[in-house]
Amino acid sequence: MPGPAVPEASPDPAEAERRRRARAARLLGETMPSTTSDETGPGWGRDNDTSRDAEMRRDVPPHHG
């Protein structure tokens, strides 16, 4: 009868890191969006709304969320 399963030791640090990240992604899910707001159209100022309210929303400092 075989003993308890032991994780395979990887001599390559890059492989160990890849495995660690893959395990974390399986357990925690994706923590970062694949596209950030500055990569989208409105993030680059392509918002067609020219109202004063829209301007105020765009000009909010980053620390104000």
C-alpha cells in the first residue's frame, strides 16, 4: 500500500513559483482583472458624455476612489 501523497519537489525555482501561483489562483480565483480601466475606451478619455457631472466624475483624484 502506497504512503501519503507527497508534492513533487521542483528543483527549478521558476517552476516552483509557477506552481505556487497556479495553486493560489485555483484557491483564490482571479484577483486582478484582465483589463484595467485605463486600458478601456473611457479610461483614455473617449467618454462621449460632456456634461459637467461627467467631467466632475472624471476629475476625481485617485485617493477619493
